[in-house]
Amino acid sequence: MPAALDQSEPQKGSGGSWIGISSFRTQRFRNESGIIPAEKVPAFGSDGSIIGFRSTILSAGGGYGYLWDGPANLFASILGGATLGVNLLHYDLATVAANRTTAQVNAHLRGSFGLNSPRGFLKVTLMIDYYNYKTASIDVGNAVSSGLFAGGLRF
């Protein structure tokens, strides 16, 4: 798996594997003047006056990763997975605080390609994690995407 996920080892052939995934994530956002612009508050129902939230998620699931070992040290790898978790959401409205506990499904996708040789590696990686959670009337979910360009030498 190290060759497929982070190129910390040279790959020794194409192959795939089922994997277990677990995650713990917490995030917090607060703005005393309100998260939603004042002119849009009525469109968001009872939670339109939200000024902050804290989300804590614990999840577990699985996925599948595959590494293609191409000619001339070329490689491509992909990993896809899904987790099911518990989301503890605390949010503050302008006049009252509220709590909500929900189940949530998270999706994870990661792909890399580049060169991986016994002397070093050069790669591009793209990652997308999708999380979705709601207050009583607002969808607060997000997709986190990132890219990475990396290289290294082995001594």
C-alpha cells in the first residue's frame, strides 16, 4: 500500500486491495454578525440567523485502491471509499443554541499519477472528500478538494 498511497516505496507490480477507512474530524465556524447575509436570512427558514456551528464527526467504512504499474516507471493509482458516521452538530442562532445528532455518509476519492523509480518519485495527486450535514433547515455540507505536486529522492 505505501507505493499506491504516497510513493514512499517503489511499486512492484499492478494490483489492488480493499481497505478500511476511519476518520475523526471536527470543524468550527463563527461570525457574530451572522453567517448568512441579512437580506437572505428569510430564505433560510428558522435557522437563518445562524452565527456559528461546531461539527464533530466519527466515521468508519471501506474502499478499494488500485495501482497500475506502467512501463518506464510510470504509475497511476486510484482510491475510492465511503464511510458512515455520527455527526454531533452544535449551532448557535442569534437568540438560542441548538444541537443535532445525525448519521452521515462521506465519500472519498483520490487519484495519483507520475513516475516512481528505485531512485525517487515525481507525482500529481488529486483528492476529494465530500461531507454533508444540516441544521434543521440549512445544508452546511461541503466538499474538500485538494491537489498535490510532490517529488523526492531515495538514498
